Amino acid sequence: MCAHRHGVNAINIGDKGLLLTNTSGGTAVHLTGESAVAGSGQGAVPEHYFRESASGTPALRHNYDKAALVDRRWSDKTLCGRQWVSMASGEGGLLHEFDREMVFAPTCKRCLALMDKLFPAPTPDDRLALVVRVVTDLVLEHGYAEIGSVPGDQQATLRARVRTAVRERSGHGTKTHVHQSMIIFVCDEISGQHADEHDRHAAEAIDRVLGSAATGSEIVPTRKPEWRTSWDAWSVD
């Protein structure tokens, strides 16, 4: 490939290439993996796009390496299973007359989720097993648990292991909600068993707020709920 010409607009994960691609419908940018058999796949751009009379732009013909773009190395479907039309425009400029901008990252949520599975699994933190046990116990006792300051690379594993542990010990499923470094675990079946207790706590909280408003005093803080914890609160010696 000539030094001044650009190749395919792809993301590399280890030894795997993922082509940024457009479909005929929708505006999402997809990912397409390489064909299982070399040379039997689809080119990143149809060869006829390079003709002067085709819909390919001058940038496609002048800024990109034709051999790299027509090489039949790509699967005929995106990671999410859709037929695709062409590679998304990359650093060499807009490829097609109907393109609006150059693209450097996928936006299809399904493709992104499948891409995550291609990355090596993160090394479990030394405290992960302990935190899983603590959070599982909280869910089994209260029906839900909240844990903050969870490292990003540990969140998926923590969620999966707690869900598995709760199901094995109670037979019930667990929903999880993530907000930045905080994860909330909810088991509706167990939580429903403590409805009266939850209602009482809510009523007490309302009384404190109303009492504070009536007297003009500050709200007296209560102790931290038993179902709330933090990743940083636990360590393995």
C-alpha cells in the first residue's frame, strides 16, 4: 500500500480485525468480522465504486488503497447479523456521495456488546470473591443491595457472579442496574417479603423531613442502610 493512501477503516482486537460498516437502512455504524476462509468474503467497498461514473467520491479513488478495500476478506454479515453495504468513511475522507461524516467508532449497541466478548477476560480482583459473598448475603437478607466504587473492569463479573449465587441459594433471579461505579442488585421475590419493613423505613424518613421543616432544624441523619456497601470497604490480607 502506498504511504499516502489509506487502508480499511477497521478496529483491531488482538489478531482480529473488525470493519466499521454501514447498512442500507438506519444510521448505526456496525462492526463486521473477517471471513472464516481467506479470500472468500466481501470487499470493504464494492469494486465498481472506484469507477468515475459510480457513486464513489474522488476521495475514495485518490486517497484510499484500492487493493486493500476490494480484498475479499470480510464476512457478508455484521456481528449483529445484518447484511451490510460498504465500509464506513475513514481517515481518507468520505467514500460515497451520500456520506455525511467520517466514522471512527461503532454505534450499534448489539455489535458493541458482541465486540466486548472478544476482549480477554479481565483478571479478577483479589477481593472479588469476598465482595460477591457480601453482596449476595445482602440481597438474600433484604431483597436488594447497593455497592459503590466498583472498578469498571470488575463490574460485569461481579454482576454475573452475584446473579448466579442468588439463584443457586434462593432459586430467584436478580436484576442489576449500573450507574457509573455503583451497582444496584434487586430480587423482587425476596424484596416483596420485606414490604412492611420497607414501608416503615419510608414512613420514618418522611416523618424526619416533615419534622425538620416544622421546626426549622436540620434533618438528623440515620445510620447507613445495611444493604449499602462499597467495594473499597473490603480487602484481602
